[in-house]
Amino acid sequence: MKKNKKKETDKLTSSDLVKLGFPAGKPQGTALNVIHTYYTELGKRHQIELLQDVMAAPEQYQIHATLGPLAQVLLAQKAAESIALKPVKQKYAVYGEAGIEQGAIDQMETAMRLPVSRAGALMPDAHQGYGLPVGGVLATHNAVIPYGVGVDIGCRMSMSIYDIHARYLEKNREKLKKILTDNTRFGNASFKRPMDHEIMSRPEFSEIPVVRELKDRAFQQLGTSGGGNHFVEFGTVEIHDADNEFGLPAGKYLAVLSHSGSRRLGANIAGYYTKVAIDACPLPQEAKHLAWLDLNSEAGQEYWLAMNLAGDYASACHHQIHERLTAQLGEAPLAKIENHHNFAWKEKNASGKEVIVHRKGATPAGKGVIGIIPGTMATPGFIVRGKGEAAAINSASHGAGRVMSRTQAIKTFTQPQMRKYLQQAGVDVIGSGLDEAPMAYKDIHKVMDYQKDLVEVVGTFYPKIVRMNGDPKYIEVD
């Protein structure tokens, strides 16, 4: 009798499921049925672990032979409990729609059905991403969406213009290549002795737990650039109009242009708060990565502080990159230009109400605002002045935009093709790979034409010596 009683208590019951936090009703009944039908040979502890796995990620078990029915019940209940999207999307402006893939359009339309959405726009360089598409702009009411900001928080462009004639570059290519390789680091590489910066003394590094854990790595990566499409390059810039914000005569100058973001710091902040948002804001599966944080909540306020810290950190990295190169050139810059994307701003809409404007891969282009829109490593970039177009939510593209994925680019192009393309453009590249082949991007001139109502061109930058991640000779730490 005692033996039978012991066996009976070892059997999984609804009380055990309640302790697990398993949803009541049909999910519990289905769970017990599945366990008692297919998994009786497992011990109770293993049965519980199995159910915990399904409960944590039901989407991974939807087509499982025995656990599929349970996964489907869990997903159905989750959908029923989720925050409903608006039945009809709001209208939004699209620039260069003919060149934008359907996936990006679909993502933007989902974003426009969020209860917190107030306005949106899609830039001509747009392509599919996570949550909000890259090139997407979204204004919300009192809510910030971590994946509406993006993973590389505060990614930005920075340019220094020098009183050095453009001809200097052609006569000193080898010297400038060495300056780039000796004074820049990409990807996992870092400087043996990073330069200090006041950003590391910010109170957020001690007050926000997730940020505190990232401080040491952030210091090691100070003054460095990421992988992917991030770069530092020497080129020539042509100022078209003497009546410019920099007080520069029209003409050609030597310039440094850099593109990078907040490195591991921003990526970890994005990952952590996205999980927090998804837990706090259950949305239907197609909108899952658009989960938001209420700015009145503790998590929302904390993310806002962390996001701004990451943006300022990205700026500090650019400043150090330019400081190192300026020291080698021995010439102080005549002008500096900087703007960022992958960020959220508090702005006023046409009605004077405050909205949170997410620009995920979009350049701020308010009336009179100066920014930089790069092309590829072999095509021009542009210094622009915003026109303040309300339909675009005071925004413009952040680059040319991809026409194919990195994987597809590697499969499509060859090294000889890329070398020939670069040679014809008169560009030397240190590092990089086929994933960043210029041919994998949209025509920057078409992109600029699509947004002529959003920005006017003040100057044109022509890349000549480009440094990116991927050159094995210079990956080692110095």
C-alpha cells in the first residue's frame, strides 16, 4: 500500500502545473494529457523540465509530433491575452517605394497598427530588419520601442574637414593608409592602452545594473569601430555653396568620414530591454519585436537613460577616432559634422504634442539640420541640410540601403569583380569583404533623388581610402 501511494504522489498533477506558473484551463489539461500519454517513462522532474521548455518557447514546438498540440494551445492563449493591434493601419509616407522590398513594407504596416503609434514614414534606403524596418521612422505616444531604436544604439556619422587641398591625398596615399591602419581598430580588436574619456565617469555606469556589467568592456572598446558596414575613410569633400553653416569657401578639401555605433554596450542594452519589453507588453506574433516600454514605468525610464548613455558613448568613440587621425595629420579641422540614427527623440508633432520619434536607420532632417548621408565605399556621400518635411517626420535616409543580404552578396560577387569595381572608382580598401561589396547596395543617386523634398545637398564626399573590419594583417591588438 505504501509503495502504491508513493507512485501516486510521483504522478504529475494540476497542482504541480500551478506551481510552475502554467496557464490554467485548456493548457493545463492538454499538458497533463500529453505527459500521461507519451512521457510516462520519464521521471517527474524530467516531465516538469520538458513542460518548462515548451512553456518558455512554444513557437519552437508547433510541429513537434507529440508536443505540438500543447505548443499550439499555449500560443493560442498567448495570442488571446496579447495586446490587440488596430484593425486598420494608419497612413504613412513612403519615399522610393519602387526600390523597397515587401518585407520592409509589411513590417512598417504592422508598426502602424500599434496602439501607441501616432505617425510613420519609410525612407528610400529601407530594408527588412527586426521589429521596425531599417529606414523606418515611427512616432509613438509616451512609449519607446527598443527594437524601434535598433541594436547599434546611437550609430552615427562623423566628418572632419581639413584645410588641406584634395591633391594631397593622391600624393600621399601610402602615408594615409598607414595612418588609418595604425590608428583605427575594428570588430573585436582594441587598443592596448585605450584613451580615457569623461563618458566613463557617467553615473549610469554605476546606477543601472545591466550597464554596470558592461563598463569594463566599454572602456576597452573606446575609440574603436564595429564590423559590418562600419568604416573610417579618407576622402575629398567638395563644398558647393560658399553660403554654408561652416563658413568654408566653396571648393575641395581633405576630409575624414567615420561610421560606427555604441559597440557591445549598445547591443547588450538593446537585447536586455527588448526582453523586458516583450515580457511587459505581449503582442501578436507578427508584432512581437515591436514591444514597447511605457516611459512612465521604471523600465522605460531606465532604458531611456541607458539609450542616451550608449549614444553619447558612440559619439565619444568617434571623437577619439578623429583625434588620433588629426594628430597624425598635424592639422586642426576647419569644421566638424556629426549626426546619429538608431535612436529615439522627444519631439513635438504638428499639433504641438510630444511624441517619441524612433529613427531606425534614418537621419534627422528637421529644417536647417545638417547631416551626412553616405553612399558605399566606392560611391559619393552627401552633406545635407534638412527641409523639415512633416510627412517624413523630419527625417531622411541614413545611406544607400542594401538590395541584397550579406549572405547573398557573398554568393553573388567575386573578389576580382569587387577589385575591378574599386579600381575603376579610384578607391583603396583596407579590410572588408564581399558582404560589403558596393554592388550589394542601392544606387545612392536614385536614393537622393527620391528624397529631394526632404534634404538639400550642401557638399559631396568622395571616398578614396577606406578602412573596414576584416583585414587579417591588422586585427591583432597592438
